[in-house]
Amino acid sequence: MASASAVQEFIAVRTPEEIDRAACAVRIDGGPEARGAAAAYRWVLDPEAPAPISGSRCGVITEPDLAAEERAALLAARDPARSAAERQRARGVAKALGWVLGFAPLND
């Protein structure tokens, strides 16, 4: 079992500093996908905030929480009942959380 300091040093396979740099990089774009990624990074860095797709609040985010939100984002990105912008935003959330978890990037 990881110690409390180890959990704070890494979020899944990324450090908070890496996530913060990624959040800064996506802010430049401004499109729906970038806004989704930024929302995901904000949530990961501030787990008191609502999750970007499900709206759940964790307090302490675990890898299963990240994976569940990434899955919700993938489902939302494929939901034809959502607008194109909502699907793009969800795709950005999924890509960002997948990166935090160390998954290979989604194909574009």
C-alpha cells in the first residue's frame, strides 16, 4: 500500500507538475476538446471539484476513480444524442485522463 506522500507525489503515473504543464498547454487551443482536457486536468489537481463528465466529487481521487471518469467520457464522446461540441469536449476529457493513467493516446 502506498503512503500518503506517495499518493500526493503521483496521480496515477503523472506528477502534479506534469499535469499542471499539460493543463497550461491545452489552454492555448480553446476548442471544445481542449476545454475538456483542461477540465479533466483541473479535476485531477483539485479533487474537491466536480468530475468533468459525471459531476461526482471524490475528495481523494484514486486510479479507479480516474478510470471510471475516463470510461464515462468515452461513452459520452460516442453518444449520438449529444451535440458535436459536447462529444468533442468529452473526447478531450477521455484523452487527458487516459494520459494521466498512462494509456496510449486515442487515435485521431
